[in-house]
Amino acid sequence: MTLRQRFTDDQIEHVIEQGMIYMCACPAQVAQAMRSLRGLYDYQQSCLITEGNDARVHAAIAKATQAAHAIMEDCMQEVLTIEQWDPVTLDMPANLRQRQLDEL
């Protein structure tokens, strides 16, 4: 089983960083959820190969994690498109950065 990843770990961290700098938590929360799901998936993969574990349990968790991760990746793509984040750098658009700074 493999976990399909549309966004790299570095891209996820960049979105989180952008959210912290400009106080825009929503895309960063989606990115954090994806990061957590990746950790859960990796953990299940190690449990699958640990002798004495019931592989069915860990396969079920891994399968559900794959589905949840795919949904969150679709969500991330939709949010970034709606808000017009730069598709290459994943930088927050200037208008959102300014809006967040104005609210401070």
C-alpha cells in the first residue's frame, strides 16, 4: 500500500508557515491535517510488518487514512485555487497577506 501525495512534505510545511506568518489558519489547518494523516499512515505501515500484530487492524486503519488523505488533498487544492495561491511556490496571494496584516 502506498499513500498518494499530490503535495510534498516541504509544500505542506510552506503552507503552514505562510499561515503562521500572515495569521491565516484555514489552509494551514488543512495542511496540518494532511501532515498528521501521513504520520498515521507511516505508523500503520510499521505496525503491518511488526510480528504478532493483527495485520487486518493496521490495514484497515491504513486504508481509511489513504481515503481521508485523498479527501484532504482535494480540499487543499480547491482552497488554494479559490484563494489564488501561487501554484508553483504555494505563496499566499498578496491581497490575502495584506488583508491579514491590516487586521492586526
